[in-house]
Amino acid sequence: MLRFLTAGESHGQALVGILDGIPKGVPLCQKDFSDLMKKRWDGYRRSPRKNIENDSVEILSGVRFGKTLGSPIGLLIKNLDYQNHIDSMNKWELSPDYKPLTTPLPGHADYAGGKKFNTDDFRDIRERASARETAMRNALSVPARKLLFELGVRSAAFVRKIGSISSNISENYSISEVSAALEQEDASAFLTPDLSVVPSWKNLVDSAAEKGQTLGGMVEVCFGNLPPGIGSHTQSDLRIDSRLAAIVLSIPGVKAVEFGEGILQSQLEGASAHDSFYCEDGEISRKSNMAGGIEGGMTNGMPLVIRAFMKPLPSTCGLSTVDIKTMKTVAVKPERTDVMALPALAITLESVISIEIASALIENFSGNTLEKIKDLVS
Amino acid sequence: MLRFLTAGESHGQALVGILDGIPKGVPLCQKDFSDLMKKRWDGYRRSPRKNIENDSVEILSGVRFGKTLGSPIGLLIKNLDYQNHIDSMNKWELSPDYKPLTTPLPGHADYAGGKKFNTDDFRDIRERASARETAMRNALSVPARKLLFELGVRSAAFVRKIGSISSNISENYSISEVSAALEQEDASAFLTPDLSVVPSWKNLVDSAAEKGQTLGGMVEVCFGNLPPGIGSHTQSDLRIDSRLAAIVLSIPGVKAVEFGEGILQSQLEGASAHDSFYCEDGEISRKSNMAGGIEGGMTNGMPLVIRAFMKPLPSTCGLSTVDIKTMKTVAVKPERTDVMALPALAITLESVISIEIASALIENFSGNTLEKIKDLVS
Amino acid sequence: MLRFLTAGESHGQALVGILDGIPKGVPLCQKDFSDLMKKRWDGYRRSPRKNIENDSVEILSGVRFGKTLGSPIGLLIKNLDYQNHIDSMNKWELSPDYKPLTTPLPGHADYAGGKKFNTDDFRDIRERASARETAMRNALSVPARKLLFELGVRSAAFVRKIGSISSNISENYSISEVSAALEQEDASAFLTPDLSVVPSWKNLVDSAAEKGQTLGGMVEVCFGNLPPGIGSHTQSDLRIDSRLAAIVLSIPGVKAVEFGEGILQSQLEGASAHDSFYCEDGEISRKSNMAGGIEGGMTNGMPLVIRAFMKPLPSTCGLSTVDIKTMKTVAVKPERTDVMALPALAITLESVISIEIASALIENFSGNTLEKIKDLVS
Amino acid sequence: MLRFLTAGESHGQALVGILDGIPKGVPLCQKDFSDLMKKRWDGYRRSPRKNIENDSVEILSGVRFGKTLGSPIGLLIKNLDYQNHIDSMNKWELSPDYKPLTTPLPGHADYAGGKKFNTDDFRDIRERASARETAMRNALSVPARKLLFELGVRSAAFVRKIGSISSNISENYSISEVSAALEQEDASAFLTPDLSVVPSWKNLVDSAAEKGQTLGGMVEVCFGNLPPGIGSHTQSDLRIDSRLAAIVLSIPGVKAVEFGEGILQSQLEGASAHDSFYCEDGEISRKSNMAGGIEGGMTNGMPLVIRAFMKPLPSTCGLSTVDIKTMKTVAVKPERTDVMALPALAITLESVISIEIASALIENFSGNTLEKIKDLVS
């Protein structure tokens, strides 16, 4: 079993994370981390913060001579901009000039968290609720991604839809083709294998930016070459779709998740909704993957396909809030932030799902059957 | 924290479940259980099994003088039809006449489970993977439902869509109105407050039944009067949307989940996608609930709205499979089962979500702040 | 990972338990359960309840054709004496004749539980706090014991000391010798391989019984042929001694636990306290086992030795309590119960430790190293 | 619920830890950390490492304006000596001069861990298995200790025995008296309130040091003013003694734990072994505390008394091992390390128990009864 904890506020001194349970012997290098962290900042019209933070990951423990030790892996990402926020994020002293944040942002954790923690300064909440925490979860995913890679698992993550404009991606795409397409020069700003949609998306995002608006959309992550039987039908919390749904919905901004063609399936008759088996050349095979690689709470050997729907970022024009100091309704003043964060969402989903799948996969080979465990012990 | 385990095969001797952590003093009676279990069997064109099983729940422990004891609650549902399945489900002896099940059903756990547990008899898998397990989770939800009721929480569960035909339910409906509508005479067969859609749904289901087809659809569950701040933004696995997504996807057949208007939100610009705050009569209020009652991984005081998309039941005509004994492609022969199970899904979702919300709500009042915990200890 | 829950009050309708995670294919028969449950009632001067309860275990799920299915195992033990307690343990109605129990028993959960659950009727607490719950944990251990047996693990459990009188057991005993000695005719009443101590123990127990007194003592459990490396040094809660200490202290009445010669070790200088390695015939070996088979939070390949110290049963003469109805100090009136329960404790410890070791052993073979997990996946 | 993870090797770059679940509003300052970390290095004849490491704790997150935020607390302790170990602990490169450690130390994790992780270089194991990890658990305890302090809980930790020489501490001591005595000038080297034992202990330790020997012993931790009812009798893993035993045995070197007078209790008759209740001035009271403050798996309102038995440190003269490269038996060459670490053990136990008690106490006030939870919600 893999487990992790993260800590750190958005404008605090650092993010820190610990990942426990990675097997001994997984090869790792510093570049594995920097490559991933760079990808997370790619994306059209990202916040100006990308010019400040390089998100360099310091590996504090769990790695020796280029391989994991089997011990917990401790990671640190310093916030380069911390000193500029020292008045609002001072650990010990309250500056006399400090102004509490008294206008809860709709769509953010402010209001609910203020009630929970009985505070009138929403910065107490917003700092930890920020999606910046996912920078550390991305970093923590690196050993899990490398483990899956060593086992032959391959994955791809891309943006399917921004606002109401869909990209055009062939059904039954192969992961290697999509991965190659994502390497194209203009693909990274929108993380799409479909370059034909880029101009419309650019227009859409520019137009939203002009209006001070933000955008949401839908991303897809696909994992290939997974062995069947990861997860279990035997107890409800062991189902891999249950575990993955929890992981997907743990990313700030995600409001819905779909496995395979789940929404379409719900509208079809049974015969069209399921993936028949055929015998070809003495092997069991399938011609479709409506199920997205999961049946009965387990991987079924077909590619695992997961889609996440993200609402627009909340820091947008056109909303009202209430200043709880004055109890007056006021307009939301958006911070200079991203217009949309779909590419980062896709990368982050691939990261957190990699951790969860690596975890389930390790557990899965812990001796499901007496025969297997006898082999293992001897 | 509430936790539970269930056990039992679909055609085995009994289902059994244990729920741990219910506070002392929650009033309970036998009728609470029978009323809920009856609702689960309502629904148009259910399987003939409904004529055999009455799903009478035996309370074995944790209740004394009509109230919960604070001890774990043990429940038993005997399978009335067990003796008719004694050859295939014998605990100790293998009958010489027994025929293993060698054709994996597409859309079910058979194939993946067979790989996991290294078996050629898919009955080893199918018996536990069956949605019959949810009968016990419904039963276990009763003390959680009663606890929520005592705290003033109210909920409603209904079918929104069968196949591609939607019901018509007013935006910003009230839970009490929907609940009243669901009590109408013709509402229970389809568990909808919109009687106008019933004739079309009846046609749709009849037509599917004639063709040996099954149907899926979409259901909605809504909880009102929940205090804000249930769940937490502070660590990813504490987010209430993450926890609820796991619960929803743990129900067999569910392939997607949406919180509030999550899918619609993903297509809108920020200004239309979020729920602004207003000050009215000195109170903070809102005019919309796009977020479905969750922001920042916490309840926000608005009604909690959750939607689940279910694929058609897999026991349907028109699919092919492979007999792994002969390695020949053969047609799936459907069992006489339900045509659709949407009403049961809606009830079950309300049940499992009740358990999870009761759990999160109890944890929530464990002293989030030093002030509160000082009060509690003194 | 194995996990379990139990439910049931001491004089309630039934005990029920669920064990989740046992691999598929472990052979089981009804006699495995009845043999163990009978052993638990053996023992000199046990309570008269042993004449009423046969503790017959009903297997409700998880077993098919004489082998485990990989699904959760549900077990039921009906209380044969329930009808005689229907007034005090009625699930639904409070009888007008019922007298609450208002005198908390020193040494039992009554007082602390009454405070926790805010009750003046200590039967609300005592019923679940009773050691009768361990009957179910014994039953749940059967599949774990069988799994360990199939893997070649052997164990023995015996009483080392009653009150202040020790038995005489040779250092470095072998598990098979002790097991054989425990099969002797007069061994079962006191579960000791040392028949020479039996007359003194009989006198001690008879004398205590005459005075209305109870006795405690010390028991030992030993597991041989365990592979090294079960548990882990990498995170504090993964240490096998930490896990086992929790299990041992979860048995009512146990107040101390010792691994190997831990208490003696604490009084020696380093050179005498540790188990040196030697090379003999090209193999690493050891001549002592002061560590009791655990180093660094892992099994080290030597026999695992665990000792538990039990206080005397609390239902004894010579204690005073306070009737919280009258707030008067009164003498404790002991129930007709066991004089000592050391043999049952030894069996129970062997049971609960079997579950925990089987759990840790299964997890242990989940791919600690990349090499191993590559083998497993391929 | 509080949870934590730690990471870091003994001679690696840093120790890192995350504590999740501390309520909002607990006052904290840097000195709280430095005072505790200093205490841990006090103690007679500690290893020379105490001259290198100052164990300065960097608070990375979870604290704002001198109070906890309710967010996870991330802590960092840099290893000041890391550069001197860069050859053996290099994260990325294997130096050509590096010599693997091929002689497993008896009494340490080397051998068992080498088997588990399939390595011939025992430094892979020893680095994480070192008790240095407990420096971070001490640091993580600070917010928990402050929380308990704010709630009025008081504790004391001291050494009871070194080798076979006991200190003389009055029965029914008060925590405040012991705490005062521990502040005396000569008390800190041995962390004892009994200065009369200091000369004998000094002789014992000096004499062991001359012989290259190490020593173990026994320590005691006591917590006063805890509310009754922390923990629960309702499920075995909720018992506070079970939870605390796990915590105590998670400290490297501890081989036994005793609650109250548990070992003595096991040798007495019932009447002398339990703590009778009396009514005095209309209040229930007790004259003894044999139970050490725990009955039925819950705190009972009396002081909580826990004792841990530690084996001598393993780096001692007089042991043999096997060089697995040559398969020759060789003498253990001890490192220059502590002669005994009892004072550090006492402080560490107080730390880890503070975390666990704070966790159980927070959970405890999560609404055990419907009445209470109704109050909390309203």
C-alpha cells in the first residue's frame, strides 16, 4: 500500500510531502522531477506566478545511489515568493499592518472553511485550499510513475474540451500515438493531440481573458498495459473505480468523473453498452472499450480511461460576494490568475492516478490465492 | 468515524453486515428496516427474485430498549432461496453434478475476477460481485439515516433519466415537495416526482423487455439542512466530494458521478458557473446552487446534490462471450433479471451516502478548533 | 491486508463477525471451528456458562466447496441463553420490571464507559465490554490459522504462570515438543506442557475459589517457521512488534506484553542481551533467542515469542463499589464466573496473533522490491 | 484523528515529518520545539553525535501568527553532518570508493531488513531503522503536547531503572512533585526525580562504558487530568491500551510495556489487584491506581501510567556476527555511540503518547451520544 501526506500553504514557506511504501530499487533521477514540474506550468494564459516559481523539488530522503531505498520518500518545494508574502503568512507575529481577508470567494473553500474553523479571515482557509497543493502531489507521483513505467505501464493525459468546444480525438486511439502527438511543437500550450482545435481554443481563451472570465472543461487520462484484476469486487471500498473516483474528486475544481463511456452507456440499451468477448487466434479479445477498462471494480486488461470535468476557476469577474466585516454585497475582484488550468489538471490527474494505481497494483500481488502465496513464501 | 464491512454471496446462505461507530441513543425500530427494504424491491419490471426474497433484516446486536447502544450493530439477511442453490453454493461438498460457469458475462466482474483469483468457474466471482450485496448496505444505512433525521437533515432520492428519456423536474426544487410527490400512487414504480414522464418510461422499458434488452440511466440524491464545514480542504482524502465519489462509484453499475451542475459548469464561463453571495436581511445568502452544496471539499450549507450514471444491466441479449472450456465464441444467454434497476439505485445511493455523511458529520464535531474542544472537555 | 469487525453483546442474541482479505483457496471444514471453540471452554473452574453455550459457529459466507472464496467470511455464534436474558437485553421494549445496574465493577469498563456514554445503567457498557467478544475473534482466526498452517507455520500457546506460581518450561523448547506435551490427558485443564506444576496450580485455584477470589497470571505464545522480514522498519506503524502489541493489549484483562526475554534483557549488559550470529556449515545461525524473533520491527527468522500478563478477573470478593443511585459505598457481589481464565487467554492470543501475522505476511509479499514485483506482474 | 508520517535516514540530508489533524488555534512558538529537542540530547554518556546535531526544527507549514491553522504541520530537521556522509548516503551516484556494510549487527534491523529488501549492503536498512527517526516524532509531538497542555492535561516522564538498579519513587506520587524534582540541577543527566540513585547509576554506566558495554532499563510516563472515557470498549482496535501499546512498541529498543501495576496485578488475588470505589463527600473516589488509569480499554479518570522496558543498545562489545561477503564469523566492532539512552526514551515516549492521546481525545468528543451530537450541531 502506498500512502502519502502533504503540507504547505500556497504562499507559505514551502510545500512538503512524504510518500510511504514505494518498493526498493526503482530508478530515479533529479530530471524525472524537473521534467514533470515543468509540464505542470505549461499551458496557455497561466497565472503570472509561473514566472516566479520554478518548483524545483528537493529530494530529502528515501533515495540512495539513484534508486529508491524502500524507505519513505520526503520531498520539499520551497516557495520562492515567500518573502513577498511575509506579512500575511508570518508564522509567529501578526503585523499591525495586516488586513484580514473578509470577502469569501464564491466557488472556493473560503465560506465553508470559515464556518468550519470559526474564522473571519478567509486567508486562514484559502491558503491551504489552493490548488497549489497539487504541485506536491505531482512531485510525489514521480516514484510511482517510474515504478509503473518499469512494469511496462504507459499513460497519456490530454485536454478533451475547453468550455463547450471539444477536440476531435479518434475513438480507440493508441496511447503511443497520442503521446507522440502531444510532443508536437504547438501541443503543449493546450495539451491536446488534436492541433486542429488549437485556434478555436486560443480564441475562446483570449476572449474570456478580455472579459476577465475564466474557463473550465474536460480532460482525459488513459493507462495501457495494466494487468487485469487490480482492485477487487469483494468489499466495496476495494473497488478500483471507487478508489480512483475518490482520487479524481480530490483535485480542487473537479466536479464530475466518468469512467470510459459511462455517460453514453447510461443512455444505450444493454447490447450496445457492453464490450462483447470474442475468441481470436485462441485468445479472448474485445472490439470495444465502453467500460473504460474496469468491470466489477477491477481492471479488465483493456486501457483504463478516466475523464474529469472541471468548473471554471473561481477568481473571475461578474460574481458578487459579501464583506463579512460590513455585511455589504460587493463585486468579486479577481486576482491575476490563470484563465484556464486544463493542461495542469490533466497532468495532475495522471500523477495522482499513477500513485493510486501503483498502490493498488502492489497490493494486488500480495497473494490473492493460497497457491500464489505459497510460491511467494517458498 | 463510521465503518462497516459486509459479507455474503448472492445465492449463499445469508448476507451479514456490521456497522461500527453509531452514537448511543439513536431510536430504532424493526419497521425502519422493513420500510426501507421494501422500497428497494419496488420498481417496474424487477427480477422475479423479488417474489422470493422479503429481505427481512434481523438485528443481532447494538440495539437495546429501542435505542442504539453505541456498540457495533450486527445485521443478518437470510437468503430464502438458498436451498434451491445448494448444489452450486454448497459450503463444504462439491456435488458430482455441479457444472462450473465457464462463460464470462461482458460488463460483469467475471473475467477480471477470474484472472485475479485464478479460477475457471466464474461463479466464484459473480456470486460476490452481484449488486445483491447492496441489500446489506441499505440495511446498514438505517441507523445512519435515523441519526441524520434526528439532527434535522432531510433527503430525497429519485430517477432523473432512463436511457435517453429525461424526467422534468423543476430547478431549485425543495426536498419536501419532491418527497411528497414521490409518495403519489404511481410514483413508486419509477421513483420519480414527475408523473408525466411515466408513460414514456413504461413504453421504453416494455419495449426493451420485449427485445431482451436492459436499460441504464441517471439518478439524483439531495440532502438538505446539512451544516456547513463537513469534510475538509486540509488534506486531499478528507474532502467530502472525494469521499462521496468513492461511495457512489462503489455501487455496481455506476460509471460516472456529478456534483451539482458539474458537467454544465465545465462548459460555462466563470461568471455563470459559480454561486454568488448576497446579503439579505443581514444574512449571507445565495440564489443558485450550481456547486451542489460543496465548495473546497466541504459542505457549504446549500443542499447537497449528487448524480450517478448507471450503465444498463449486463444480463442482456445481443452480446457475445467466449466459453473458456471450449474457447468458442458464443451468444450471451441472459438470466431472467431486472430490465432496469434505477429506483433501487436511487434508494441505495441515498443509503450509502447517508452512512458517509453521518460519518463525516460525527467526525466534524470532534473539535476543529481549540475553543470548541475546550468547551467539549469541560 | 486482513481486517475484521465483530459485533454482539455478552447476553445478546448472537455474536457476529466478518473477516475480509483471506486469500482464495484455503481449505476449511466445520470441525476446524468446533475444535478451536471447544478448547476455549476447557480450563479448570470455568464459569457455569460453559454448560450452556456450545459456541457452535455458523459459517454464513466466503466458503465454497470446502475452500475459501477470497470473499469476506461472515460468522455467527448464537447465544443459546438469550431467552433467559430477554428482560435485560430486549432489543425493542423496556420491561417495567427491569432493574438497571447501578454499581460499577472495579476493574471492568463500567465506570469509564458510563462516563463516555452518559448512562446510569452499566449494563449498557458491561455487555459489550465482556471478554465474550473474544469468542468471535477466536472463530474469525480459523481461516488465518489454516492459512499459516498451509504455509508451514506452527504455533503453541500455553500458561506460564498462575498468580505467583510459575511452571517449569525448558529454555529453547521446540514447538512440536510443547504441542505434544499439551496433548497429554491432564494438560488441558491448565494448558501447560509441565504436568509437575498442575497440583500446585490446582491447590491455588481451589483455595482462591473458596475465598471467592480470582486469579491472573502469564501466558506465552510461540510461532515457528515464519519467514524473516514480516513487518517493516520504514514507518513506525508498520513495525510488527507495534502491531502485535496492539493486538495483545486488545484482549480484556491483559495489562502488559513482553517480546522474547524483553524484561530480562532490560537488566543485562549488551553482550548478554543480544543474539550473536555465527556461521555454521555455511549458514548464518544463532544460539539464543533473547529477542523473541523480532529485530528492527521485523521477524528475523527465529521463533516469535510473545508473553501476556493478565490481571485477576474483576468479579471477585473483597472489593467495594458505589451504588450511583444511592451514592452509598457497597461491597461488590461477584457473579458466579471463572476463577481464572488463563488457558482461554492463551488460546485467544494465539488466535488474534494468527490473524495479525497472516495479515502482515500477506502484505509482506506484495512486492517489496522492484525485482520481485516485476516477477509477480509477468 | 491525528495522523503523521516521517521520512529521513539517520545520516541522510534531513528528517521530515507531517502531522495532520491538529485543531486550529493551538498556540505555538519556536522555543517550544527547541526546548524539547534539547531535552532529548541530555543524558549521561550520550553519543558524540550530540556535539554535531542541534536538531533545530524548521516549521514549514500549518502555523500562522503564532497559532496552528488547522492545516497539516510540516517540519524539517536538517542533518548538519550530512556532507561527512556523502559517500555512503549519496542520493544519485555510487562512489567507486564506497564499501558496503556486510556485517549485520545483532539486535538491530540489519539482518531481517536485508532479507526483506534483498540487499547485501546493510546500510540500506540501518539508516532508516536507526532511532534517529524518533527525533522527528518528538518534534511532531509539540503541537499535540501544547494542545493537551491547553486542556489542562499534565505529564511527567522519568527513568525508573537502569540495568538492574531501580530508583526509589514514592507510590502515588503527584505529577507536579515529580516534575519539580526533575528540574533539579543533577536530575537531567539521568532524568530521575530520585537524586539518591544517581551515584550508583553513574558508577554503573561508567563501568559499562569502560567495558565497551551498553545498558537498558525501564522508564515511566504518567499523564494526569485526563477526562474519563477516552478510547472505547466497543471494538478491539479502539481500546486506548491497545493503541498506546502499539505506540510504545514502535520505539526502537522497547521490548515490553506495562500499564499501571500490570505485572504485579497478574500475581495477586482479585481483591488486592483492583481499585475499589468509595463514596467520599458525595463523590466517587479511589484510593489506589493499580490499573494505571485504564479500565475496559478507556481512561477511567485516574492518572495514566505506562512503563516501557528497553533492551541495551546493540552497538556493544562481546557480540559476534557474520560477514556475508566472506561468510566468516567476526566480532562486532561497536560504533562510538550512547552507553544508554533511557532519558531520551522517556522523553520520546511522552512525545509519542502525547500524539496518540491527543488524537484519541479529539475523536472522543465527536459525539458519542445523540444528545451530545445534537448539542454540537445546533
